[in-house]
Amino acid sequence: MIATPANRPRNYLAWGLLLLFLFGGGYLRLAVWTANPLEGDQSALISIAMRFVSRGWEAFPLTANKSSAGIMNPPLIEYLYIVPLLIKPSLQALHWFQAGISLVAVALLYFYAAPLFGQRVAVLAAMFFAVSPWAVYYGRFIWNPNPIPPFSTLLLLSLLAVLTAGRSRYHLVVALVALTAVTQLHLSGLVLIIVTGFALLLFWPRWLQPNPRAGLWSLLGGTLLSLLLYFPFLLFQRAVGFEDIRLVSRTLLGGSEAASEVSVNSASLLLNLELASGRGFIETVGLAGHVAPPLRWLGILMQAIMALTLLYSAARPLWAMVRQRRLPHHLAPRDRAYLILALWMLIPILLYVRHTVHLQNYYFLYLFPAPFVALALLIDDGWRWLQTRYGQPARLLVVPLALVAVGQFYLSQMRLADLQQGHNLPGRIVAEVQDAITVSRQALAAHPDCGLIVVAEGDSPEVASLSLMEEFLYPIETRFIDSGRGYINPANCMLYLNAVDDPFVANWLAESAVPLPYTTRLSQSEVSFYRVAGHGLPATSPPLARWQNGLALLYADLPGELVADGQLIVTYEWLVEEETDDRLRYHFFNHLLNQSGELVSQEDTPAINAIYWRSHDRLVTRFFLNLPPTLSDEPHTLRLGLYSWPDLQRVPLTDGNDTYHVTTWPNAE
């Protein structure tokens, strides 16, 4: 819409309101950002992006992290987060970037919707999007699905521009590229391929006529660009036999080992309504104890409004088709818009009615901003209807709308105040990790001949909960040990950070290491740094056994007897006589066998990851075998071995055997 002297003041008012929403939304997304979660998933994502920043093209990511279903996520999230890290390699840059792209979605919504539906619809939709509790919540922190809204906004509004307003077919190219981005950020977004395809089929004359060649060229160009964006991930999938692609279909449709049994219920509908309305936000963020009843009713009211919006969006175009006896592509532009919005909101609900995974509301983040556009259109229709009957008093409708927006803003503000006071914090927050990195740098600078060993959750850069420390401290060597699995007694100087206060490691450090005057706060506990000078000790006696990968067993500790329904804890000490190829991974296995050779109990685990074994290091590893409720009186034997991962080939001992006989219990209890 071209501004004229008559409507220019209205434009200024709309732009002023948009700036107000952006400032308010920016405050909600950026305030107290250091209290955002920074746990396993966040650490892995940042680590992969930072590895490229610190090491260059040799570390170019073809995938992101692994999902909870065992599927490797596509790498677009990494390419997005690489951008701020290249500008400033800091956690602050990342979180400001995430908040920024969340606000970009709000701005995109306004600037697309204004010429399509008018400024009133654009302002209302942008207002609800800016202060939506769940849009704010997921716009604050680092995670795979969190950058989806700007791309889903681009996809939805580009489709609406082409199919309802007849805008340039280049919008179709933009839509397909945005669709590719959504599906790369979270695989649940694959549902939008069906939504987009169905909309294009339903309204085919709107993008094919009167120039079919231009429409097909736009479709082809968008498809080629999409394949180009998927090229790195397809390269990886080709290398692994497209296993992740098959696992996606099995997980969604049944038959996957990572999925539960198929369930049919209304969870998808309820989660979509929750995401659109903000219902459930109070309980999720821990505000239930001190939220006034009116704010609780606000969630219920908004859920009812969004349910009505969904119903109206589907019913209005269907009624128009029946009443006017028209095909979908012959409907009026606004009716076509309602139908597309209804498809956008309903198809994911229907497809997930039958599902094999426990659904979460963030699986539907691509829902944004459709509910807010539909709600703004509904309000606009109501506004016009009231205005034709009552004139200027129709403007009073703005009062309850403003109260709803203020109420939703206030909910997020209450959460910020809660975080500011240190209440309802996640397990590990940005401020703690940022301090751990800063203090680690100070300690390592004071001991330049040492590297760092971190004891926390996870045993590798892919899964360690503090894996990002390796890249922020690069090129200093950083190694990770999974909590509860033991420790490395290094041949050379290393600093230790027992980030989870593992008591087994803590006892050893108290006896063998020198405490340093550096502390950091992790998981809301003070954690000290220690210096281990390096044992420099030769083996005092021949090893109990040697494996052909250069690992020698020095000692085995098996306290206690076998007790039915108990747990056998076994501790081994090893010597790394020869460093292994850092491309190889190994798992240890402990097999408890009865007299007949039948397996009674076992534990297989990497213990201390082989990528962190260094020549002459001593490894102390722990294994936990859960014993069955009943044990026979016959002798039981414990056998120990290693196998390579993932090809599952046993590593032979130097004497040719593939297992070592640790001990036999003659009288099991």
C-alpha cells in the first residue's frame, strides 16, 4: 500500500507500535540472558560451530548434534550459529543473535502482512507474536528448533503472497528455501512439506497462470536451491547409507527401537493450542506458586480464543465454497488466506494424531506465526462488523486486546524476575559456563605446560555437557571424562576440573593433586581446580594382561561377594603403553558367566574414551554390573575385553585370546 497524505499518519502510528513491540519483545528475549540453560544439547551445538571458527575448513560440519531418537540432525543450525561466532567468539554473541532472529520473525510478519491484509492485521499479529510467552521462551536460548520461527514466517507469508495476492513468483523460490531451512532445523518440520505441497496443488492456477513457464521455473529454481542447502547433509547421509532418513520414518510411523509404541490421542491438538495461547507456560517455568488467578484465567481464555480461531479459519472458507459453489482457487483472497492458515494449523495436528514419540510443544514451533495471523484476521473481521453497526465505539475492541497482550508480557516479565532472583534456574546456566571458561583460561595461563581434564556428563566432544570448553580453550588440550567412570592419572601435567563433584575422582584428587587458588560455580556448587603433575611412574610389576591396541591391565579391584539383586562394582587400572589411532573408538565389556558359560550380567561402555588416551597415561576405570534377583550356587566367572566401535570387532590380547579371565567366585551368595 502506497502512503498518501491521508494515510501517512496511520503509517507512522503503525510503525511506532511495531517499534514498541520490537523493543518490548527484545527486552523479554535478552534480559537476564546469562540465566539461560547451557546443558548438553546447547554445549554440543556451540562446540560444533566453534570448532569450525577455531580450526577452519577441516572442521566444516556436515551434521549437527544427535537427537534423542538417535538421528543426526542436519547442519543448518551450525551454519547460523557460526555467523555470530565469526564476528565475536563469545556466548553473549550467540544469545544476542538468537534473540535477534526471533525478533526478525516479528518484523517480517509485519512487513509482509501489511500490504497483504492491511496495517491493522499486521500490527495485531506482530503484537501477539512479540509477547507470546512460548515465542519469547524459545527465542531466548540456543537449541536446534529455536531459530525456526523466522523461516516459518518467511515460508507462510511467501505462500500467502503468491496464492492470495498474486505477488511475484519469486516469492515461491523464497518459500521453498524457507521450507528447506525449517526441515533442517528440526525434522518434525518435514510436516510442512505436505502443507506446502497441498497448498500449491489446491491453488495451482494462482502460481501457474497466466504464465505456466514462469511458475514452473520458479518451482524448479526453489527446488534446486533447496537441494543445494541440503547438499552437506546428503553427503553425510550417503556415507552412512541414509540410515537417519529411514530412522525418521520409522520413528514417526512406528517400528523404531528409539520410539515407544504407537499412540492415538489428542496431544497434538492440545500442544498446538498451548503453543499458540501460552497455556501451560506458568507451570513449565515454575511460576505456579505465585501467579494471581486472573493471569491463570488468561491462559484458559487465550486457549479458548485460539480454538475459536482455528475453527473459524477452517469454517469460513469451506462455507464460502459451499455457498458460492466455487473451487478453492476461485475464492476471495481473504478466504484463500484463511484456508491456507487452516491447512497450516490442522495438517500437523492430524498427522500427529497417530504417533510413536512423546510429543513436546517445541515439535510444533513451525506453527508460528499462523495462529497470530489467523487471530488478527478474525479480530479485523469482527472490528469491521462492529464498525458497520456501531461506528466509532468499535474501537473499544482495542482495550481487551491490549489487556491480553499486557498480561502475556507480564507473564514473561515474572519469569525474568524469578531468574534474576536465582529461582527456578535450569540445571546449568550460561553464567556458570562462561565463568568456567574464564577461570580455566586464567588457571591454564598460570600453568602453560598443562592441559585440562574435565569430569562432567559425557565422555566425548559430541556428547559431553561442557564440550564447548574444548573449542573456547583451543589450542590448549582439553579432555573429558564421564562422571562415575573413573579418571586419568596423566603421564604429564594436567589441570583437573571435577565439574560434577564426582566423589571417586574427588578422593583421588585430594590424595594425589595440588589444589589451585581458582574456583568456579557449576550446577550451583563451588568447584575447585587441581594440578596433577604427572605420575612419571614405571610399572612396578608385569601387567596382568596386554591387548594388541597398546593397552595393558595393571590391577583389578573387586570388593565384596556376589549378592543376588545387588551390584558388582569393578575398578581397573590400565597403562597406555602405545597411543591408539585417534580415529578409533573402543568399548570395554565385562561379562559375568555361570558355570555353563551363560551370561548372567554384563556392562559395555567406553568408560574413558579412547580419543583421550595418551602414551604412558594410567587409566582408572569403573564398571557397574547389576546382578539378577536369583543367583545359583555354582561358580561364576568374570571376563574382561575390548571391542572396536562401531564395527564390534573384539580386540585380541597379545597372547591371542579375545577375553581376559579376571576372577572366579566359587561360592556365589
